[in-house]
Amino acid sequence: AQSVTQLDSQVPVFEEAPVELRCNYSSSVSVYLFWYVQYPNQGLQLLLKYLSGSTLVKGINGFEAEFNKSQTSFHLRKPSVHISDTAEYFCAVIAFFGNEKLTFGTGTRLTIIP
Amino acid sequence: KAGVTQTPRYLIKTRGQQVTLSCSPISGHRSVSWYQQTPGQGLQFLFEYFSETQRNKGNFPGRFSGRQFSNSRSEMNVSTLELGDSALYLCASSSGDRSEKLFFGSGTQLSVL
């Protein structure tokens, strides 16, 4: 079975400051990893995904994430946040093969302070 | 290309009633998944349909059921509603490939009184 842990339920950050949202996963097999963002009153949309290859993945809106296999982590980072980044962020994992569905973390609410 | 459409957007029901939610996927997508989202619980997987067959199922009671039609549109039904069923229900479509992203609708906000 696979699981995802997002330790921080809420992260307040000042505008133009850097941010890191943490994600750790657990799986006995190789996995694909995703970060989704949910803006108020909307569904989720993909920020970025890691399938294979380079461990540093760049996504939309200036976000990037680094896959660390030894630490089973996939932390999301942005060097300078904007008010428009206020949203909830979800990390998700799915095994390469098998019947297990995409599993989401409980989410991190990012609040940007002007 | 039209996105994932969920109807209705808001729904208010009372305990004991039943409800049907609808989801129209992106054209060409054969996989439709349903999630329940509540504060603090994140997204809980309900089920996935692929080409009219239920391919995967989460840990929800039998009161929650779904189906998919030949045009890939999907419906989710909840019978004998309970207060705890109040949540945002999200539908997501994809090609069905595990490495591909999900496209989410805006959800149906269900309130059970």
C-alpha cells in the first residue's frame, strides 16, 4: 500500500519570501509523484509531476519540486511567492503498476501575507 | 476543449434522502474518478470507472454507488443521506494512463441538513 504525508496543514508566508511545502510518501514499489493546487471554489489542477529522469521538476507558476528517493520526499518550493499563490496544495502518489489508485495527502493551505 | 463539467454546483438535502451527482469528462477521456473532500480529511477516493466498468473502489459504504455511460459521462448516487456526507464531491477525468494527470471539475458542494 502507498501513503502520503503532508506534515504542515497550514503555512503562512510573507509576500516575495521563499516557501517550501513538505511531502513524504511511503510505497514498496516505484511511484509517480504529483503536486496539485486548488484555488478557492475550484477543482484541483496539476502543478507538476515526477515520472522519471531528473530529480528536479519544474512546474507552472514558478514552482519546482525535488524527488529524493532516499528520504522518500517530494517537497515543493518557490523562491518568491505572490498573493495569487494563496491556495491549498496537495501531494499525490501512484505506483507504476498495479491497481492502487492515486493517493492524495491531506493538503497544505498556503496563506500569503501582504 | 471543454473541461470537466459537474452538475449541480450546490445541493442541499435532508437526512434520509438520496442524491445523484453528474460528471461529464473531457472529450476522449475514458476514465472518471470520484473523490470526497472534507476539511482536514483531504481527498478520499470513492471509485473509478473506465469504459463503463468500475476499475477501482475506495473504502466507502454501499450507500455510495456510481456508474458510467457509453459516452463516458458518469453519475454518483448516495442513498439514505447522513449528516457526515456533507462534503465537496469532485470528479476527475483522464485517459486512464497511470502517469497522466487528472483533470478535475469544480465539484458539487453537498450539504445534508
